[in-house]
Amino acid sequence: MICEFVWQDVVYRADLSHPVDLSIPLAADGQPNPSAWCVPPPSMTPVRGEGFVGSVIAGGSVNFRDIQFNPHGHGTHTECMGHITPVVHPVDPLFRNRPAFFPCAVITVQPQQLGGDWVVTPDALDAVAKLQWPPALVMRTLPNDPSKRTQDWSNTNPPYLTSDVTTQLANHGVQHLLIDLPSVDREVDGGRLEAHHAFWGVPDNPRPSCTITEMIYTPQNVSDGLWLLHLAVAPFVNDAAPSRPTLYPVSH
Ligand SMILES: [Zn+2]
């Protein structure tokens, strides 16, 4: 199915029959799963009660499992500024009866070595500046090894973004930032979360409708440039929720 959309007075065509799913599925039972922040693996446990077992293979009539997980620690999730504010603003209302398709730039960035860290610096955004600034940005960091889909990032000091980067994104009106790292900030930073604060303008110029999606995986065959993004977020009343960002190829 081809759909036309208009952005900045230009007509584009998106091919909805060729989705590229950027989400990493959240699995349990020892299946491969990414994680971060030292959280234990997710679990999916059949409910057991009086004469009831929520497992067909164990003799029950249905599979009926309790799930334990942490949206920030297990796989692809989308978070709003409620992540860093005293009030836990929920992410759900941002996508409830509101647009979820966004023109989206995909860029590939090489983190730079800074002391013992690897950081994404503002020059990484030069590639975006050649396009029009889009409402959504997917940042694919190098190396882009498929092991990102199953990586335990805990205590690895992953690459992160300087707050200059997220300040620029905010200044250019980027509403939705998607990255393949567990955080836009340094794993251990004394709780400052400067890149998060800069992106959401907390506390001085809050941007409550903006989101950060972490732990995506952008396949190698996705080219840099303009795509159409559909950002589907599970309806949790929480600062973050599992999500399924999907890219569609665009032409015009
Ligand atoms: Zn998070």
C-alpha cells in the first residue's frame, strides 16, 4: 500500500507494505534479550491457583502468565519527561488519539573517544542539517553489530550523547529521538542526566510532548535519509513503556 503525505509543502510517498521494525522483542525464559541497569532478566510465569495452572503444556486450558520486566532495562521502550520529573508524567497520553506517524531522518554516527568514554558530539548532526529538520530522528551508532539485540549493557559504560547534541535537537524542534543505546546519558553520571534534561527542557522550558526511545536496533540495510516513522507505544500509564517504532521507505 502506498500512502501520500505532505511535509513542508512537499508531497512524499511512503510504501506501507515494506515496514522495517526497529524494536527488539522482550523475551523471557532464557531467550536472548537485551538488558541494562543491572536489572534481572524478565520473567513470564504461569499463574497457579486452586486447581488452576496457567500453562497448557502443564495441563491448563490456557496460557496465563504473570510478566515481570522493567521498561527501561529490557529492550525497546519510549519514555517521556516523566522519566526525570517529580511527577511521573505518563507516556500513554502522548500517543492516545494523537498522530503517531512522523517524517523521520535516519543518521549513522560514529561516537568519538573522550577520555575513557565514547560520546556522540554535535558534528554528528551535520548529516541532518542537509535535510530539513524532521520531527523524528533515528540515530544509528557505530559499530552497529547485531549483538545489540541481545547485549547486556550493564556496567559497560556505553556510548552516550553530549547535552550539546540534545540541546540542538530541542532547538531544531525534533520531538522524537530514537537511539540504539540504553541511554542518551552516561551510564554513571552522578544522576545529572544532562542530555535527558536538555532534550526535554526540564525544568525551565519543558517539552512534555517529546519522547526518547532507547534500545532500538536499526538494521544495516536501512539507508541514511528520510523515512516515515510509526511510533507505537504500549498503553502503560508510566513514564516509559515498551514500544514498536517502524520505518517505512519514502520517495517523492
Ligand atoms: Zn529509558
